[in-house]
Amino acid sequence: MTRARRRPRLRLATILALALALASCVPPERELILARDYEIDTVMGEIQERGHIIIGIAQDAYPLGYVDHNNEAQGFTVALGRKIADTLGVEARFISGPSEELLELPKRDLADVTFPAITIRGPLVRKYAFTDPYFISHQRLLASGRGSEQVTVEDLAGRSVCSLAPEETGTALNVLDENIEVFDADPQGCLRLLQRDRVAALTGPDYLLAGLRDGDRDNLVVTGEQLTTEALGAVLERGASAWVDFVNGVLYLAEQEGDWQAAYRDTMQDALGPRDLPTMTLEEAAALYPAGV
């Protein structure tokens, strides 16, 4: 996928500020910077002139984003992407790919913004331009049972667990208890092991567990304490600071206008329960995992 013109860098002087009704109660660093029309030498202006925005969603992170059987983009991040498009007054066009590839697309001028399902970490922040977190995830367990039945790590001693937890940020259950046997497999492989009683539970990011539970809601439950705290952010072209400010502003607007909450209810609340809005900054998220593996 190519474009006729490379995006120019954004100049802050071109941005018009709209005062929000909420401004008096919004911390200065979270105030929304928006405008109806932008100059063509800005990322926002180029997108408006083009008439569409290209948004990358992760094909490996249902229900954060996915393409349904009608070839329509759906999911939590799709709702946020549409909010960005609507704020600019343009059409949203979605592309999907593995999360690792989504990191590179803005740099290669193949997408305007992407939503990789990759935890914000110090080394990544130094290489890619992330927004503030749009979702806070926690490593938990997926096990057989009803909503009232809670399986904990302590219950898994002497049993087997299939892990989907990222090596860079996850907690290894056999480190917490050496009597837990841990297997690694792809998400569907782990789910099959659980459904065949070959393992007692799965462990991994709660959004991923919510997606795996979706096909067997009567028999599976996301359970256990939060073993990690991990933040997900959108990725944009590095160096386009005002474009990052703009998208941060739209994500905040989605929270204030209820779009974030509606997207969460539609995709994950049934499995994970109510959830607070993300208030962590990019700097705070990166500080959770400041170094590489």
C-alpha cells in the first residue's frame, strides 16, 4: 500500500484550540486539542484532504480488533479508530495484521495510526511513538467454572497451565509455585487443551482471555487475581508530536463522551466485569517495564 505524498511533519502553530465544556475539571495535561479544519502541511490536514484515515488493527487480539465473516472491522479498537475518523470528518479504512507488524506501519507510511496488542515498554517507547494508554490489561486466569467459582494460582499447585503471557511482561506461574507445570501454545491450542481437561487453566492478558471465553461463555470464566498491570497504546509516526497530541485528545474525548465505555461493554465487560477508565500516562506505562528482556 503506497500513497502519493509523504506526510509532512506537524507544526503546533497550525492547531486551533477548542474549549470544552469539561475544561475546567480536566487536568492541563489531558486537555483536548482539536480543530474543525487543519492546514494541509499537518498530518490532520492531509488526512482531511485525502478524505480517509488508514487504521491498523491487530488480527491476533480478538476482541480488541478483528474482521468478521462479512469482512467488516469490529472490536474495541475499531470503535476508537472510528472516533478518530469522525473527529476529523473522514472515512475510516481499516487494515489488519500481526501486532509486531503494526508497530512498523506508521513509520513505513502504510497507516496513520495502529493499535498493536503489545504492552508499552521502555525500549519500545524509545523506538516508536505511542499515545497514552487506551486500555490497561492484567494477566489473569481462564478456567472452567461459573462466575461464582474463583480459581487462584494457589489452586493450581501440582497441575498444568497453558500460558499466553508475553515473555517480556508476563509472570511465569512456575516461578510463583514450582509445582505448577507450564505449557506454551498459541491461543486456540491453549483453549483446546483447557476444553479437553489437559490443563487446569490458561493464563495471559485478560483481554485475550475474554476473547477465548467468548465461544464457551457457559463453561469458562476469567478468574484469579491480577498478576500484572500492562498498558496498551496506539502507535503513530515518530516525530509527529502534534498528531500524537491530537489522537490523545480524541481518546480522552471518547472517554468523556461514553464511546470508550460503550466499546468496552460491547466487547469485554461480560467476561471481565466493570472497568475504570485508563488514567495512566505514557511515561507511567513505560516505567512499569523500563528495560528489555
